[in-house]
Amino acid sequence: MPAIDPAHIPAKLFPVIDALCTTGAEVSRIIARGPLGQALGAGVGENSDGDQQKALDVLADEMFEAGLRGAGVRFYASEEQEEVLSLVPGGRYAVAADPLDGSSNIDVNVTIGTIFSVFEAKEGADESFLRPASEQVAAGYIAYGPQCLLAVTFGDGTQLYVLDPDTGAFALAEEKMALPEAASEFSINASNRRHWTAPVLAYVEENEAGIEGAKGKNMNFRWVGSLVAETHRILTRGGTFLYPSDARSGYEAGRLRMVYEVAPMAFLVEQAGGLATDGVTPILSLSAEKLHERRPFVFGSRQEVERIRKLHD
Ligand code: AHG
Ligand code: MN
Ligand code: MN
């Protein structure tokens, strides 16, 4: 039985999406057992970027690698692997993934997720991923939260699926998500305020001034610490997300990775009617030059993302 309703999925991509859903459903069962199972949040090492790896980061990476191999995927790029892995020679697709996003929330029962980006494979492993983000043929996330959800785009709107616990398969919940144009919430890690650039500080200050300030409207503030959870909230009820560059060493281009965090979320957001930039330039017009490179990331409701761009002028 397929792990997802095939009705709205392009036939050629179905094996890849089905494999991602099968694996995602397995990962969600492991997460659901929490401390009854293995110590998912235990530190087990460091990835090539020097980020601490937790047991679930490594486990999820192994599971998605195996699932994608079974689906005939040619190249697999992962946050947890320094180099692109060659899986199946002659395979049609190249898949990049953040197998487990929101690692700091593993042990506290807060939504975490998997992010993926799909390209048509080229001859070379690296060149399959180091290309314009607009060339993605699919992108999505699986959110492991109160519901296990899949948001996915194939370039014709953003679809939402829910993992039905009764059938074990992802069922369509919304054929075209619509990200509201106006926002009343914004998200940024406020502990970095002293390191921000002037435009970012100006945006946050105008939000804080609320109805008394130039914006003339009160804005609520949220920070979950899982990009998947923030993106899902913003796709659902609008808002803005910022992980900008700041003055800390190592944060010259923000924190989030272009290939398997920023590019796929940008594709999903724009397909739902929102905007995604690096503060100024649309993400989908940009290419990655290195597999693990970071990119400042601003996305959400159109009016707000445009306002943030103006503040950069
Ligand atoms: P990951 O768990 O894959 O390393 O990603 C964490 C990311 C993202 O989910 C979140 O938006 C951001 O890092 C949180 O960063 P801060 O801890 O700097 O707030
Ligand atoms: Mn992540
Ligand atoms: Mn991760």
C-alpha cells in the first residue's frame, strides 16, 4: 500500500515522495515513543560543520538514505554527511535533506521535522545540487508534531497532507495552501539583538512599537527553534520569519543552510503565495556554491517581506 494518496502527485516523482512518506511515518513512530525508546536526544558526535549531532539526527539520516536508495534516487545530500552520496547509478533524481530539523526540541516534545528538496540529477554529484533554487522539481517538509504532516510542492501550489493514524498513509488535507498577505506575527531569535544589522533592528523595533508606531498595528512574537514548525505556522496563518546575517563570528550568512533548509522552504512559501528572500534578493533566483553554505533567510507574508526589503535600501 502506498504511504501517500497518489492522486495529486506527478507520476514520475511518486516513488521518491512515497519513499519519503514511508520513512517519515517510521521516524514519527520512533519520535512518538520518546523516552520509552532509545535516547533520541543524546549527543553522539559532530557533523562536518561542527554542529553537535544527536542520536535522532544520525538515525533519521540513515533511514532516509535507505528509503531513497530503495526508490532509485541517484544522489543524496544531507546535513549530516560531508559529501553527496551516490546511491543508484542511472537514477533520475537528486534529493537533499535536513533529515531532522529542530534538534534542540527532540527531548522536549516540541515539533521537529524533515526538510527535502528534489532536483533532476545531473552527471556530477555536486552539480546536481549547486544550481539555481528555481530548478527544484519538488520540495517539502514532514512535521512531527501533534499531527504528522507533509507540506509539498511540485511547482503548482503547495499541498498539505496529514498522516492518518487509522490508515498509516498521508491523506490530502488541502490542495492549495494560501499564505495570508498580511501578518500579525513575526519570528526571530531575539537573543541575538545586539548582533543584528540596522535594517533587521529597525524592522523588529517597528513591530515592537505596535499600534503606537509607524506600523500602526500590534504584532505578536513567536520563536519555536524548529524551522519546520515556524514555516508550518506561517503557511497556515501568515507571519514573518527572519534568520538574518549578524555580527557573530560564523553568522556572516545567518545560520540556515541554502541547499536543504532555505531553498526548499522558499519554494514551498512562494508556491503558497508568500515571499522568500535573503533580506533583499529572492531565494529562488540564487544558487548554492557549496553544499553546506548558509544563507540569510527572510520569508512569509508578502507585505512584510517587501517591507523588510525596503528597510534594506
Ligand atoms: P537543525 O536542528 O537542523 O540544526 O536546525 C536548527 C535550525 C532551525 O530549525 C531553527 O530555525 C534554528 O536552527 C534555530 O537556531 P537558534 O538556535 O540560533 O535559534
Ligand atoms: Mn535544520
Ligand atoms: Mn538537522
